[in-house]
Amino acid sequence: MTQAEANPLLRVTRLRTSIATDMGRMVVISDVSFEVGAGRTLCIVGESGCGKSITSLSIMRLLPKPQGRIEAGHVSFLGRDLTALSEREMRQVRGRDISIVFQEPMTALNPVFTIGSQLTEALLAHERCGTAQARARALGALREVGIPDPESRLDAYPHQLSGGQRQRVVIAMALLCRPKLLIADEPTTALDVTVQAQILELFRQLRNSHGMGLILITHDLGVVAEMADDVIVMYAGRVVEAGPVASIFNRPQHPYTIGLLGSLPKVSERQGRLPIVPGTVPNLMALPEGCGFHPRCPLAQRRCAVDLPLLNAVHGDHRAACWLAPLD
Amino acid sequence: MLRVVINRLLISIPVLIGVLFIGFLLLIVAPSDPAAVIAGEGATPELLAVLRQELGLDRPVLERFALYLQRVLQGDLGKSVINKAPVIEELSYAMGPTFELMLCALLVAVPVGIALGSLAAVMRGRWIDRVIMMSSVAGLSMPGFMIALLAIQYFGLHWGLLPFQGRGGPLWTWSGILHMVLPATTLGSILIGPIARMTRTAMLEVLTLDYIRTARAKGLSELKVVLKHALRTALPPVVTLIGLQAGYLLGGAVVTETIFAWPGVGRLAISAIASSDFPMAQGTILVLAVSFLIINLMVDLIYCWLDPRIRL
Amino acid sequence: MTQQSVAVAAPRSARTTPRALQRLLKDKIALVMLILLVLIILGAIFAPLLTSFDPYRTSLRNRNVPPGALHLFGTDEQGRDLLARVLFGIRLTLASGFISLFLGGIVGTAIGVCAAYYKRADNILMRAMDTVLSFPAILLGLAIAGISGPGTWSVILALAISTVPPIARVARSSALSVVNQDYLVAARALGLGDPTILRRYVLRNCAPSILVYVTLRFGQVILLGASLSFLGLGAPPPAAELGTMVSQGRALLFTAPHVALVPCFAIFIIVLILNVLGDAARDIFDPKIQQ
């Protein structure tokens, strides 16, 4: 981090999570560490299946039960270790201190309850307020995310809203209690460009006015460039590169990051999607020896197939897990 | 909503016609000649011929069916061969108790079944889940009369706790309630197993859905997540199942009424068939079939009401 | 992809059978149930050899004897040996359940396969099935017993008719998954006639799911048959029919409860075995079929 903080909002240290499958227990993320300061934005990038979503579920302790399990590591939020909290204490953190916006807008809302009741429910779970007051705040939240005609939307059912509107409802729900940290998993994928800009602007505002920390999981390098303070790149359940956004974009150190950024014409390009890196994401049950990326790596050497490179400082806060780093 | 009702009514029409035709068959294949019954012994062949013509017995079958339909639609179901009372009158006395019995059975079965099924789903894989699932398979495998006989044997005869013969009056009297306990629990217990199994399956499926995760992410308590979000959305398949099981409910009602001497339509049907009282048998089958259709219509309505996506 | 699926889909049923058997052997409860069922069936077949008592011979001196060494299950109100009667009753129960499932299964499969194969008949056939399905089996039983008089065949007929629509549905849905496959088109292009195609490809593919459904249904059919004969719509006394025996023994519940309860438990145990086996069969062969 550029400004070293004594006690950041969130500090994840050496997190390892496993999921039980039919073929046995599978470690899906390991040795994941990062920090998010108040009022700052961390972007997590990587192909699907690299462990981004599992990381966010681990922080919230919402891993699928009973298959998912945090094996090792700590998640320290304002100095409290979330992995050590009781379920009851954790419940008070969820939705009030840390909120999460999930990726799937079409299925994230319960089809049989009205938007209003699902919004106020989040509020009533954490704060003592009357139903009228809760409704007024839900209305405000809907207005904030730019839902047209919010009054009538409160009494609508999810199926009566478009995908983009539903996604905005989910975002409104997450922001309702003014969380100190927001984890957003592909929050703007379902939205068109203008609404996307509006949502990102709202995030920025809350970041500045409330000091909200933001973890943004995204495929969209344009969004990364626009929003991020820091970036971590994940591959096959591990962090392969981490650092300030400018440094990552200008001097990527890991061959995988270079692959991701490689074909992007300009960093400032808004709609830049992750380009395709040749090869496929490895099966987590049969990870190769050594560096997980070596079978796809154009620069792989003999050592890469034997020893696992760890995250090492390249310059300043910029770190990479590659035997060849620094590349320049 | 309206569409669902209309759809159900449309499906019901061929069923109704089929039932009416069966009722009609029951009357015409009756071994005894209705004309001879009416004329009494020692009637002259001339008198019989006149009577047959009057009753329309000499017309073609389809025409007789049309006449039969006309009579039924006017509420004339004929007269009992045994006591000469109009069938519709006897049925009107018997319908109330049957309705009351089935309703009370559902009031027992639905909450208990749903509670057990949800408990099993939440405790998936633990011993309590296994116990519930094993007992529900056992319950599914028990003939309805076995449960009734065991209940009579212990609660009625052995410990003398509850009455098991007949109806004790209207439900708002103490005796009415006491007499209802055993028949309603027996009939209800037939449905507990299937409902519990279906609830468990539906709950397990719902509990993995995204919106359950959303509810947890809001910081709701696990109890609220399960009881409000999961159970509420797991209900429609359970309601559908109850509709599918309505036939068993009806069959169970016939058995239960027979065993507990409950003065309902089912007992009437059995005694009518046993005594070859064809007009009465025809009437009871019609009533049972119509009540089956009504149960299914109600199930459809409840289903719509539970799912806002169809409600509009 | 399509080529692969053609290669894989056709021999599917043949290849899954041994693996399914392996899994059945692994499921210990199901295995025990299977052994019990085989024992019960053998017991029913060889009933005359297993007991020296005649299920119909009355003995006024030995009325309502409780279970003991001589009469293992006791005797009934006319002094007939209950073990012998239960064994013969199981014979009748299993046989009538089997016959009705067989009849209903054949008719239902024929209707379902035709509905899937001849698209024009589909709608009308399945509508007809819906109508029959809307008849609760108990009403069918009452009506048939009313028209043709109570008796074993009335019960069998009612059970068979009530089995037709669900079997037709299962057969139709699994036949539908075959009729559009490439290898059927190929078979037709080779000039094979409808009967050959139906027999060799469609029926063979439907067989596993129909068999699973029949196993699942067997318990219900027996329960229903027992209820119908309990209500006096089946074989009349003194027939050694489990449901009839229960209804005869009902009057003695206070003095000699075993007379009614022994045949009750016989039905319960058979149906329990069949239900557990049916569940296991569903899990093994066809996890898609839901209750």
C-alpha cells in the first residue's frame, strides 16, 4: 500500500479455503493475503474459477455448508478476526459492517417477496427502526441507485423488474446500512454503460464521504483502471501479482498479468474485457507441480515446473509470484 | 390466476363426464330390473312394459345417458333401493362429516409433515434427519387401516383414552373434538410421510439457491433464513404434492370412515356397494369425484397465491 | 459432439446395468431388503411346503389361539392357522400386484411410446391419460366393484387402470429422449420399419426408467389393493387375502388382536421392503425420477 496504515479496514492473511467434492477435498484458494484501507478500492482480477468469488465468500463466511471450510489464515476486520467470531457475532457483521453484492442479478432476489420487504428486512435485522422509517430508507436507497419510479417498485416482485433493475436493487440492499466495506462481485456486468457509470459514481461517492472500503471483483479492465487503488491478480487459487494499479498496468511482472493486459490497446479503453490467454484454466484437483501457470506460460523454465514461486516484492508495494520477476 | 382456474375447470370436464358415465353404468348394469323393483312382486308383463317405457329403459343407451345427465343436473340422483329415501338427501347428511374429517386430517398432516421435512433438511445427514426419513418411509409403507387399528387398539381399547366409534357432534363441542382426534390423526398420518419427504427435497434444493445466500449476507438469523425465505419458496412443490395425494386422502377417508363408523360419504359408499344399492353407490361416487376435483381446484388456487409469478 | 453422443447414447442401457448392480451391492440396506424380498417370494411360492396347516381348514376347538410354538402366528376366529393364511395371502397379494402392474405396464408403455413416436397422437393420448389420472384409484375400485361385483379381478383391474397413466408418462418422456437422436434417423434411413425401431431402440431405452417406476409403484399398488380388499371390494371371506383377513379380524381387536394385526404387519413389511428397494433403484438407475 502506498500509505502504510497501522490498522487497515480489512487485512486478509494467508487465507486457505477448501471445498468438499465428490472426489475429495479440494483446496480452492491458498495463501491469499491482501489489505483494503478505509476509503480505498481493491480490484481482484482473474479468469473465472481462479478463486475470486471463493475469496469473497470466505471473508463473509458464507461458503456453501457443509462443503466449504476455511482451512487456515485470518480475516481481520478493524482488528477483529472474523474467522474466530461466533455465528451470532458474524451475523451482526454481515450486511451492517460488510456487505456483498453477488454476481447473479437474476437469482439473487427471492421471487416470492416484494422488493420493499426484502430491502427493509436487511435494515430491520440490524437497526431498531419502525416500518415506516425503514420503508422511507428503502425508498431512498432505490433512488440512490437510480431506479425509476421507486415508490411503485417497492411493492413489485423481482420478476416484474428487468435484470439491470434487479441488480440495482441488490446494490441498494447492500448499501442500505452504510457498510464500512463493500464486496462487489461483477456488480455492473448486467448493466448498460450509463447505469454502470452511475453505479460506479455512487460507489466513489460513498468511498469518499463515508470512507467505505471497496473490493471490486471484475473482468472489466476499464473498470479496474477507473476505480482501483490497488489490484491483485489471481490464478488457480493463488495471488500471482499484487500492487498499486498504475504499477501493475504500466509494468506488469507476472507473465499471466502480461497476457491479460497484453492485447489491450490502451489502459484507458473503457470497455476492455480480459483478453484470452491461450490454454485453459487448470483443474484444481490436478494442479501441476511448481508454478500453477507454467503449462501455459510462454516464458516457462525448468525450475517453474518444480518449485512454487512465492509473492516477492519487485519494487515498492508491487509484488509478483514468478521466478523471472523482475522482468524489466 | 383466472387462467389457472379456467384451465382446471376445462380439465375437469372430461373427468366429470367420465364419472357421470360410470355412475350411469352402475345404474344400467345393475342386475336387478328397476321396473321389476318398482312394480313389486307379481307384476304383469304389461305393467312392466309400461313402467319400462315410463322410465325410458327401452331407449338407446346414449339417449338414456342424456336423460340421466338431465336428471343429475337437476339434482335428482334417484332413490335408495334399501330405504327408498332420495339419494341426494342421504348424501347431504354425509357430506358434512366427510368434509370435516378431511379438513381436520389436513390440519394435522400439513403442519407436522412440513415441520418434520424442514427439520430433516436443515439437519441434513445428522441422526435426526435419518430418523425422520426412516420413519417417513415406514409411514408410507403402512396401510391406512393398520394405523387406524393400532390407534384403536392402544388409545381406544387398551388405555381407554379416546372414543373411536362414530361422530360426537359438531366440532365446537367437547365430545365432537374428542371423537375427531383418532380419525383425523389416522387419516392425516397417511399424508405426513409424503409431505415430509417432499418438503425435505424442496428445502434442500432451495437452500442452495442464490437468494438464500443473499438473505444470509444481509445478516438474517439462520432461523429466519430457513423459516421465511427457504420454507416459503419450498412450499409450492409441497402444495402440488398434496394435490397429487388427494386421491390417497380420499381413499384414506373411505377406509377411516369405515373403521371409525364415521357417518360420511365413504362409509355410505361401502355399505351401498355391499348391499347392491346401486343408486346410492352411484351418488356417493359422484360426490367423491366432485370433491376430488374441488380439492384439486383449491390446490391450484393456493399454488397461485403462493407464487407471485403466476398470481397476476 | 453429436457424433460422440451417438456413439455413447445407444449402448447406454446395456453398459449401466453392471455398474448399477455394483452400486446396489454397495448399498447394504438395499441388499438386505433384496434378500428379504427374495426370501418372502420364495416363501410365498413354496407356501404349501413350508407349513403343514391348511389355510382354509377350520377348527372350532382352536379358535383365537395367540401366537405360540404350534401356531407360530396363532389362529383366527375359526381356528385356521394364521401363518399358513398369511403365506397364502402374500402369494395372492404379490401375484395380484404383479399382474396388475404387468397389465398396466404394458398398456401404459404402449400408450407412452406411441405418444412419443407418433407426434400426431401425442396430444390426444396424453390428455386421455390426464383424465384417467384424475380418477383416484379408490373411486375406480369402488366403481368396478360396483359394476362387476367385488372380487380379486375387480381389484386387479382397478389397480391396473390406475397404473396406466403414470407409466405412460414415464415411457413417453424417456422415449422422447430417444426419438430425436441421430441413430434413430439413421435406422429409419436404413429402411427399418416402425415396429423394429420401436422394439430395438425406443423400448430398450425406456426399459430402465419404466422398471424403476414399476419398482417404486409396487408398494403403493399393494397398499391400495389391501385397502380395497379391506373395504370388502376384493376377494370375499373366507379367502386368504391379507386385506380381507384384517377386516375379518377387526371385530376381535380387543380379545384377539393378533388376528387383525398379523396380516397388517405382513403387508407393512412387504411394502416397506418394496419402498426401500424402489428408492434405492431410483437412486441407482435414474436419479431424475421424482416421487
